[in-house]
Amino acid sequence: MTSHFLHGRGTVYPGFLDAHVHLALIDPTMLHRGGIARILDLGGWLPRDPSPSMPDLAYAYQFVTAPGGYPSRAVWAEPGWSCPVDSAADAARAVDLQVAAGASVLKITLNAVAGPVLGADALVALVGRAHNRGLPVVAHAEGAGQAERAFTAGVDAFAHTPFSERLPDGLLTAMAARMTWISTLDIHGWGYPTAAFEIASDNLRRFHRNGGRVLYGTDLGNGPLPLGVNHREIVALLGAGLTPDDVLAALCSSTPLKLTVADTRVTFVPGERPRDPEDFADWLVAARALTRPELEVLA
Ligand SMILES: [Zn+2]
């Protein structure tokens, strides 16, 4: 990841990415003021005409789930946001529907705590069809054993660091060899860490230590989260053993999940990067996303 220092001004990075956002639940035009230049929408956003104040984005369109599965019964989700799949024979139709709507990533849910989950055959068929159509698969895995099921079926990424149980080292090592995890640590208590926060932090620490790829992501739209770089998420990542350079790599991935996301903005952080890691999060949250003409004015 390359950055450069604008003399006396601050540091310019590739546009920061929040890899887990629900645009339908927030005001997307506010994000660049908070430093976020690019986003991955993981469900519920129906494509419309782009506005210049929107972040650059790639999106999933619907949540693909079992009939009656999460989030089709959640109060925050509109009925049209979920795409039920009841069998392997139904998988191609569901995936093709997302592709036709412009999706470049498939979002599936395996939330055993909030309803029925996809069976093994349907899961494998969905992953296979998505890969055939060139889509990486991101899963929300929740409930004991669901993360392992997703991994075994060939899922590429988790929308949340697994938080339902401590994953054994052998499984974590295997996951680290080929998966990407989107962090979302702060959703577990929003500054008042819950048991799930501790489980997720421990899993993420070992996943990262084993070389697993981590993307910064917040699940923006669900819960009291700031519209921009989240100080608590940054502190939680540092707490899970990522260095400040690792955190910047998690924010600046040029091809997250091998996706091409447009990058019309860069992220500018005023002032000099502090030497003390303790001061890193405070410094980073002053970030703002700028178009290249806006940056020219600054320079
Ligand atoms: Zn989400």
C-alpha cells in the first residue's frame, strides 16, 4: 500500500474501504466526510443512479438465505431484501438474480440463532454457481458450527469475524490459508465489550497471526456506529494484534475479495502520523475522503 506525505499537511492514502455497509440504512453521502471513500454493501441496497457524493462501491443486492431465514424476519429488513433458497436446484436462479441486478459479490446468511439455515446441498450449489459467475461469496455465520459449515462449503469471506464460539487452531489455520475476514468487532457492545467481542477478538488475533487476510468493516447501518472511520473498531483491531500498518492495509486493499471497486477518491489524514501506536486511532479518525481535484486544491 502506497501513501505519500503532503508537505506540512498530512498523509494521502488509497481510498479507505469499509467492507461491510448497508447503504439502505444510512445516509451514504455523509461517508466521505468521515474518511470512507469506498464501500462494499452487504445486503439490502437496491441499485439506483449514482450521485457524485456517493462513495465508490461494490454490492451484494439481496441476502440469500433459507426460506424464513435471517434477515427475512428482522424488523430492519424489508421483505424484498431477502432471496429465499430451499434447495440446490434453486441455487442458480438465486445467484443469477443477483448478477442481473449488478451484484459483484454474493451475500449468504447462515444464522442458526435467528431462523432456519441453508442445507449443505443448497449451500454448496450456491457457492459453486457464484464462483462460476465470477462472484466471491461472503457469509454471515452465526450459531455454533456455522462458520465451519461455511468454510467447508467454499465460502470466501466472513461478513463478521466469527463470534459464536472459539474456533480451534487447526480450523483457524486452514481458514487463514484461503479466507478473508471482515472485522466488525465493535458491533459487539459498541464500546461496552460483550462476551462475543472477546470471542471474536481472540479468533481474529489467531487468524491474523496465521496470515489470514483481514478487511476493515463495521456493519454500518446496524446499531450506533459513526458515519466514517470508527475509532472503536480501530482500537479493537489494534487490541487483536494488528499493527498500525496492518490496520492501514485492512483499510486500503486495492482488490478486496479480488473485486474491482472504482476509486475516484483518496483518503487524506491531516497531520503527521504519530510514532506512538497509542495515538494512532485518534489521528486516523480525522481522515476525510477527497476527489483528486479536491486534493489538488489542498496541495
Ligand atoms: Zn450486515
